[in-house]
Amino acid sequence: MTGRRLMMLKKGLACRLTQGQDIDDPRIAQLRRQVIQKKSFLRQVYREWYAVITAILPEGERPVLELGSGAGFLSDFIPGLITSEIFYCPGLSAVLDGQALPFADGVLRGIVMTDVLHHLPQTRRFFAEATRCVQPDGVVVMLEPWVTPWSRLVYTRLHHEPFQPEAARWEFSSAGPLSGANGALPWIIFARDRTRFEAEFPKLRIQAIKPTMPFRYLVSGGVSLASLMPGWTFGLWRRLEDALQCRMGGLAMFAYIVLRRSS
């Protein structure tokens, strides 16, 4: 498909609420929240992500911090969740930068995030802060884009964010809090450069990497495109993906990544 046809396709499928909006404008978070609540299929995608993330957290009384809470509703799943964003959004607990956390050592039970790590231009700063702020045996749980032959095709042709698996460095220049990104960064750090990560951050042990969801987020339209499927088909698509578990290494568009903080 030619570039011109791709542009016409994306324009035709664009979600009316967010079409033409500056993605670095803080108001976009509120619009995206409306999109998630209006689109039944997409809302079910988020509910599944949140259920998996919540189940991984260790028990305890210490708080859990969510980075990049803007458009989401993870606080419905985790009581007392500290919700945060890089810019002000109504209803959130804090405005903060994940690369410079305003918490004392070891006070957090966990840090959770959905599609956030690949927006951090200095990920090493975040890993250092997570090592400092998360309690021993606490976790960092992420849902992030993943690199597979299928996801390369989708992310490079249909998605607005940069997706550069060949990038030599973990760092990138950030044009804005949401527009600055490398969608391939989680794969680069935890797969391609895993040995380097383990050497630099030995207290953040990689407990699990689970590639997932090759089709459902795509057909939901995400927050930028119109939904391609009605909400009642969600279970059918989930069963299809369950049947393809043995092929996730070549199909997955996302991965759950769990880091466990050692003593």
C-alpha cells in the first residue's frame, strides 16, 4: 500500500474526538479518557490489561504508583493508587516526572504503567529511581509495545509514534511528553540489550516477559482511530488470540514486563 493510500485510510478511520488534536496538549488526556469510556471494545482491552497488572502486585500496605495515568482508570482496580502524569490532569494524585520521583527510599510496593516506558527519553534515570523507591520484593509492572514481524508492520505503517528497533541508544530526543517516543524501546532494553540491562540494574530482576494481544487493540482502533469491531465480539477475538499463544513470538503487538526488586 502506498504512503498516500495509507494516509487516506488513517484519515478515514480517525476518531472524531481526537482528530486534529495536538497530542502534547494536556487536554488530549481528557479526550482520550472519553474515547476509552465510549468505545466498548477498547474499554474491555484496558480492563484486561488492568486485571493482569493488578494480579501481579505483591500484597502489603505500602502504596502503588502509576505513571502516565492520564486517560486511564486503573484506580478502579487498585485501592489507594497514586495516579500521576507529567502534566496536570483533573482528578490525578500528582504531577511528576518518572525520571525524578519525589518519594523516599523503599516506600512503594510497586510502580505500574501502561504504554509509558517508551515515552521516557532517559530510561536509565527511571530505572535508578525505581530501584531506589520500590521496596525489596516490590515490582515494576509494564504493558508496552513489543517487536515482532507483525508489530513492525503495524507500528511502522499505521501508528503515529516512532518505532525504531535498530536504534543504537536507549535515549532519544523528546519533542514533547507524548510525541517523543520510540515504541521499540522496551524490546530493545529487555530483549535485544537484556544482558546490558541486567548488568546495569542488577536489583531489578526481569521476572517475566509475556508477549500478548496481536489483534484486539488494533481492531479496537485504540484512542486515535474508530473501532473496527463492536464490543460484543471481544470474547471471540480473545479466543482467537488464545488459540495463537504458541505464535505470539511472531505476532504480539504488546508485552507484559515484570521487574522484581531484589534486596
